Amino acid sequence: MAGLIRKDIRSKIKKMSRRNLELLTYEIRDFLISSVSVTGGHLSSNLGVVELTVALHHVFDVDRDRVVWDVGHQVYAHKMLTGRAGMFNTLRQYGGVSGFPDTGEDPSDVYNSGHSSSSISAAMGLAEARDINGEDHHVVVVIGDGALSGGLAYEGLNNAGNRQTRMIVVLNDNETSIADNTGSVSQYLSKLRASRQYQSVKNVLREQISKIPRVGESMAQGADRMRNLMRFAVVPGELFEELGFNYYGPIDGHNLSDLIELLEAAKHLDGPVLIHIITKKGRGYLNAEKNPDRFNLIGPFDPETGSRNEKEGKSWSGAAGETMMELAEQDERLVCVCAAMTYNSGLDKFAESYYKHFFDVGLAEAHAVTFAAGLAAGGLRPFVFIRSAFLQRAYDQILHDVCQQGLPVVFMVDHAGLAGGDGKAHHGLFDLSFLTHIPGLAVLAPKDADELRQMVLWALAGDRPAAIRYPKGEAPLLPVAPKRAKYTAKALKFGKSEKLITGKDKTAEIFAVGNMVQTALDAAEILNKDGIKTGVVNARFASPVDEAAILEAAKQNRVIVTLEDNAVKGGFGEKAAAVLAANTELREKARLLNLGWPDEYIEHGDARDLLKVYKLDAEGLAESIKAFLDTDK
């Protein structure tokens, strides 16, 4: 068995004995731990689905059948079994293998699933397309119990159950999404897990499956016999049955034989089937079993101790969480809402200390926003912590439920800009584009950790909707920043920027947004050494833009440059362009260069590599400005 997963075994695995399949699961886990310890990646979730992945590959033809993963970060074993283990030294790196399903990598990756709760709807579409096209293959969903906290999952269940679409949903129940699950759905699944009959059902299940005929008229009777056994034995409330699904489970998701037998049986049933399996995140690696949230997405680590190889400074999320702790002592109106990312949002200490003022709503971003609107309407001051790439799922609620009513909800937009190895689905490159055009919504971006605190103070003291966007990673303290004591709510003026490098007779002025301020300062140093006098402005507000500062810069400089960690289309730069275009006197005087991310989906990779490739690092920025100036001679 040694070295088997380094080959493409998708065809061989169907013929392997149960013993060899069991041995294969050990090889996969060993490879996962050793590989991810070097590159970093999602470990806990992938260790938890090893048996399931092997069973799926044994029972189904992953090139002909369609398997949709939700969320897609649990596909590492699937990628190994389809010949990509040899690329795992490049996992989540620029030009390397993706940590999510990628339809461009292999035909067996049938759907790019980077966000939660969408799989059942997508799979139903695949199944209905199969039937319309007269094809004959299976459609399988693997969805985590955490994803059931998102409303879209129930829209898919409701519709598929109503139409009796032939598909198989595997509910991977590990009691967590990223952190521990919350809500009544989680409590419902807990009742299923804790059912008195669970242990006896595990033993009876194998016997009942064997009685289901594979052919003949009595097949439906056999399926009904098994369904009713499970239904009345372990399903209080019969939620999934009432939605129209044939429910089977719960079963041990680490018992390979049971999984194979039940999946084989499900292949022969008509209509939608839901198989409920119980798994453990981090299975087979004690460090991950004890701390599944820390190993959900981890950088390089020591596989023996589980400790990180690199020590990190204070993160942007950590700085935001500390600010919430500080202000909660001063203002009892303050409440925090997050969507299943308590630890990752920096709110773990807040959740412990101010639990009555903390709400984790699960992977339900749209609900989080409208819930916060209700909190604000009730006199509280909610801060909503949602990552940029996930906030776009709640666009309608931001516009309609919060901003149209002018409610003082503050959106803490984490992971804005590049998301590194998570790639296309997780890059937060569009929030400025879809937020800054909403009337009444102030959109701010801090240059460093202290300014983040100041912006939170300003938003809490105000009475309007606001969004504060900040990136992933370590939060700097820029040397140009004023003393911390100056960071008060009144020190920040609505819609006003901050000049950092000034001077007369400058050639260029860079208006930088948020985390790009440091890049602008570094580029200005390069340009000034080359005799190109360059100023730098910290935009602070992406909306409303500081029109007076832009027009003043147009009077004094040949070139105005805008720099943002966002798509150029619809971003801060286009807002600045509109200001110049409206001024007939100045629009011909100064030329405008808008720099940001191009009109495409950016691949995964280390942020430093991506910034260099797209010339958005200091050297690339200086080079682009020089080239732009040369065209003006």
C-alpha cells in the first residue's frame, strides 16, 4: 500500500478489498498530517472525512457521477485519490494545487464550492439537467452540519424533496462548522446523535441493508422497510422525512464497511435520499481532535507538538476583538454578531466575557445582517463581523434592511482584499465595489491597528450605518501614525482623508486605501530617491471620498494615483475619476492612474507573490507610476 496515493487510483479503488481500503485510510491520514504541516491548510475537516471519501470513490465513478462538496475545503483526500498528491507540496501556493474544488484542475471537481450551504441547490440543478438530457449517473452532495445553519440549504432541501429529485445527500455531522455550531438545528442533530436507540441501530443497519433487494418489484418494499426502521427508531420530529427525503442514519462515519453498504443501497433508490453520518474533526491526529478550530486552517506546524512554526504578531482580527472588549466596558449598548467565526473574528474573549451581548448565528450571513438591523432598531449598537467574501451574500439585507432605514449597524469587514491561499472564493476584492454605491453607508479603511480603533470609536459615537474593512494577517503600527491618545471619535472627520507625505511642486500624489498605505509609502520612497517628488494620502474614507483633497491634488500634481486592495471596477479609483470628470477646469490638468485588481478572478497564492505578479507591491507601483509619467512627456 505504501505510496499508493501518489498515483491516480480512481479506477483501481473500486476493485480494492475492504482490508486494503482500511489500510488506505491510514496512508491518507499520515500523508495529510505530514503534508499540511509543511504547507499549511485545512486539516481538521479533511481528517474527518477520510473514510467517507474512500467510500465515495469505491462506490461511485467520480468522473461520471457528480460529487458536490460543501464546504469545499474538505476535498484534500479526494484530490489525493485523483492523482494530485504529488502536487501537495504546492498546496494553496501560487501556481499550485487549490485547497478547494477547482473545475480547471480535474474533471472530478465538478463544482467550485468555496462558500457554505449552496451544495444542495447546485446538485439538484445537476440532477435535473441529467434527467432532461436523458443521462444516467448519480449526483451526490457532501454537506457539513454547520452548513445547515444557512438558509439556502433548506431552500434546496425543500425544492428537491418536493420534486422528488433523484440525488443523495450525505450529511457530515461533526458538531462543528469552523467553531462549535449554534442554534436549534444543531440541537436537533444532537438529539439524533444522543438517541437511545443509536447503538442498536448501528448493528441493525447492516442487517437491514442486506435485505434490500437489488432488483425486482419488491425493491421499494425493502427500501420502505429500512426507511421506516430508521425513521421511527432515531428521528424525533422527522424533519428530513417531512421535507420529502428518505432519511437513513445516523451511522458512524468512520466505519468504512457501513458507509460502503449504505451508499451502495442508496444508489438503487428513487427520489432524494439523505444519509446522516457522525464524524469527528481531526480524526486520527490528537492535536487536531483536541483543538479542531485551531487546525481548521493552520499555517506550517510541528506535527509532533502541533505548535506553529512561525510566531505571529497581533492580527487585524485580534486588534478588532480587543477594541470590542475595551468599548464594551464603556457602552452597554454594544453587541457583537458573527457568522460561525467567533475565534477567527477575534471575538473569543468577548464571547466569554460578554456572552449576553454576543451572538453567533452560524453560517447565515443574510440573517446576521437583518438580525443586527432589529437589534439597532431596538436601541442597541450592533457590530457585525463577517468576512468580505461572505458579506456579499447579504447584499440585499445591507441595502434594504439596514441602509434604507438608516440604522446604526457597523459592519466589521474582515479579510478584505487578498485572502492568500484560499483563493478565488475567499478573496475580498469586491466589497468596495458593492458597498460604496449604497446611499448613506460610510465605508472606511484603516491604515494600521490604531486607526482601526479610532474608526470603531467614530462609528460607535455616530448614528449612521458604517462599514470598516480591514485585511487578513498581521496588523502594522505605521511610524507615521500620531500618538494613540489622539485617536478619539472627534479626531476623525467624516469623509476626510489624511496627508502623510506632503510638499510643494510634487509630480505625483498617491491616494491609498487602507492596508495599501504602507505600499504607497514604500513606493514614494523609491520614487523620491529617483527624483520623482511623490506625496501620499491616506484616503481613510472610501465613501464618501474626500473630493476637496482630490481636487487640490489635481491643482498641484501632474499625476494622481489611486491604490486599493480591491477590484478597480467600481472601486475607490473610479469614484476619484468621477470627481475629476465633474470638474471641467481640473480634469485636463492632472492625469489619473487607477491601480488595483484587474477585471478577473484572482487565483490562490501567497499574498506577497500575488502582489508582485500583479505589480501591486512597492516596486511594481513605482514602476507603473514611472511608466505612466513617461507617456506624458
